[in-house]
Amino acid sequence: MLHLFGEATRLRTNIQKSSIVPINCAGFNLDETLAGFPATRTSFPIKYLGIPLTVARLKKADFQFLLDKARGKLTSWNGRNLTLAERITLVKSVLSSQPVHTLAAVVVPKEVLEELDKIRKRFLWAGNKNLTGGNCKMNWPTVSRPQDLRGLGVLDIHRFARALRLRWLWRQWEDPNAPWAGLEIPCNDTDRLLFAAATTIVIGDGAKTSFCHCAWAKGRRPKDIAPDIFAASRGRKLSIREALAEHAWVRCIDLQAIRTAEHLKQFVDLWSLAQSVSLTQAAEDRIFWNCNASGTYSAASAYRVQFLGHTSSRLVVGLTTLLAQSTGDTQRQLIIYLLTVAIRGEFGRP
């Protein structure tokens, strides 16, 4: 097979760089099977294209390489000889961008993200020295806000990771025939709730829209509108078209579980919403991204929408614009900005 692949693509297999990882091979004689392919035999977890892979749940130790890579950068930088403005630039352009590839592919444990925050915080405020409370001129949540929201514009890595993961949910709609379609994607329920709030679904034939999991019911998901009915349903994977056909969603409910007035209320609410749906067989379901003018997902808009509720300051916007345009002492301009934020009471302990 590899020989035929090489002939078709003009590529040659480098045995020295290849490895074989058996999956569910109990009962097979691997020595006999692999006798003609002398590649290194290994086991999970492994790294593929820089991403840790395993058949079980990824652990914190599997992401140690992210922390090692960040600390490795610090050893090559002499932090005490860098100005604060220069350290901010390195935090933004290097330390914050290093883990992006991994963040987009898998769910990185919260503990690892917090360790990355500690590394970025220490370098920003203390360089190569030990970080103390007296070094921090601004609390980290403020540092991690966009500049027009009274922050320094350093990426909030937790919010940014979520923004990147939303791409999986968007691509499920855009490319339902992708090779990974039907497999589990790295999105938790909080990600799905944000995606539901950030999108609008226009129902056509109802084939692509999940009856339970998509926010087609006036911007809400039926599983949230009627959680008790959802818990008693066997039809959680039905599309709207399948669910509405001969009221299949009703027939999938375990009637023995409906015992209280709350159950009945939820059922009636969901029934009313289902009855209001009118399918158009000649049109596909469509989805629109609410967070930008194009109606199409972008990581930048998915990140920005998570700061809704924060207030902006015209004075801070003006100073940050001045900071960006300054050709003189950049650090002096930054200190002016920090003093402005301090007057507004934004400073705090780390």
C-alpha cells in the first residue's frame, strides 16, 4: 500500500522517521504482521503534527511540552534588560501565540492554561526575576482585556481557546461530509451554549439542524427549554426533519418519566415551538454568525464577543492610539496609559 501511495504521489516513506502504534490488536501476531516494515513500534500517547494523541483522556502531563516551550523562550531572553513595552510585545507575539495550534485542535486542561498565565505574568512584570505582588501594576484579568476595554490587549488564553474551538461547531455546519464528521469534537457544553448564542439558524428542509441540540427555537435549544423532556427522550440525535415526521420526537419520550406538572409544562412549551416550524423541502438549513457583518465565523469575533458587558473608555482608547502611533519613548507613553487606568481604579493584586 505504501509503495502504491509513493508511486501515485512521488513521495518516499522515511522508515527512520516512521512509527507504528497498534490499536485494538489483541490476538494479532504483530511480529509476523510487521515483519516486512521495520519501523519503530510504540504506544499511546504519541504526538502527531505537534498534537498529543491517545485512546484515553489526555492528561496534564501530555501538555507539558507547552510549558517547556514557553519556559525555553524565557531562557533566551534577558528580561531585566528589556523595557516593559518590549516585554508586552514579546508576551503578545510569542508567548501567547505558541500554543495556538494545540488550542485549536484539543481541549487543553485548565491547569495547563493557568500555568501558561503564570509564565506570561511573571515575564511581563518581573522579567527573569521572581514575581511578587509589588511587581504587578495591574491585575491579570485587566491585562487580558482588549485595549479599548481598558486592558493591555494581551490574549486571555482561556477565552481565546474557546473561540478557536467554536470553529469545530461552525465547520460541522459548513462541511457535514468532512472526514471527521460524526466523530466527537473538542467542545464542551459551555462552548455549545456560546455558539448557540452567537448564531442564528434559518430552517429549510430541517435535515442539518439537530432537534435537541441546535438553537432553532427562538434562539434557544430545546434541551434547555425542556430539560426534563430531553432527559426522558430516546431521540436526542434526531434532526428537525426526522423529529417532526409523524411527531417522532413525541414517540421517543419515555411517558413513564412524565409525572409532574413541570414535565407537562415543558412538553406543552416544546410542542408549541415544534408546531410553529414550517419546513421548506427545496431549501437547505442555513446558519449565520451574529458577531460580525459578514455572517461568517471568525476567531477574532468569537473572542471579542466573550467580553460583552465590559465598558470602554474614550480616554483609554485615545491613549492606546497615541501609544500605537508614538515614535518617541514608547515606555513613557505606556506609563501614561497605566496611570490613566490607575486613576480609574482598575489596578489590583495579581
